[in-house]
Amino acid sequence: MKMIYTPSKNPKEAFLLISVIVGIGILGGIFVNRFFMYFALVFWMQYTAVLTYVQFKSKTKHKKERITDILLIPQVRFFIFEFLATIGILSVLIHDWWHIGALVLLAWLLFSMNFYRHYRKYREYE
């Protein structure tokens, strides 16, 4: 299970897992029950927290040349991703605005795709 929390070493597996979670969260949240969307958003929050902890523990340093490099800073990624996931959860929970939840999950997928491309191109290993 540790491999999904080290996306720099396993970018394909991490991207695949996130794609599946996002797909199930959006499709299940729209067509079956909003619980699927809650689950996906809470998973994103948990995933971000553990990933941040692992990065702090390994004391990785990244350059700050591109926006992706800035998002690899643990504090920045933690606050941005947790904030977005909270907006998605509260939008769905309080107002049943599943569109916002779906957009937030799609943003996670786009972030994941960006990190996948970054790790494949630059091979920065933690």
C-alpha cells in the first residue's frame, strides 16, 4: 500500500488509483448515491495528508521553477488540496451541489495527471 503514497516512485500506479477513485466518485455520486462522491473526496483528503506526512518524513526538496514544483511543496499542496476537497464535500453535503463535487474531483484528476507527467519527464524520486 505504501507505493500509492510515493507517486514519484510509482507515478503510473498512483495515477491509475486516483483515476479509478475519481471515476467511481463522480459516476457513483451522480447516478447511484452521493456517498460515492463523499467517499472520493474524503479519500483525497486522507491521501493528501498521508502523502504530505511521507514527504515531510523523507525531507525531500524540490526546485521552485514551475507551478508544479510549487505544488510539490508539502505545505502548499496540503492546504490547497484540503481546501478544495472541503469545498467539494460541503457543497454536496449542505446544498447537494454535486456539480461542484464533480468539478473538484476532476481538478484532482487534472492535478494527478500533471504530477504524473512531471514525474515521468523529470524522474525526481523521493
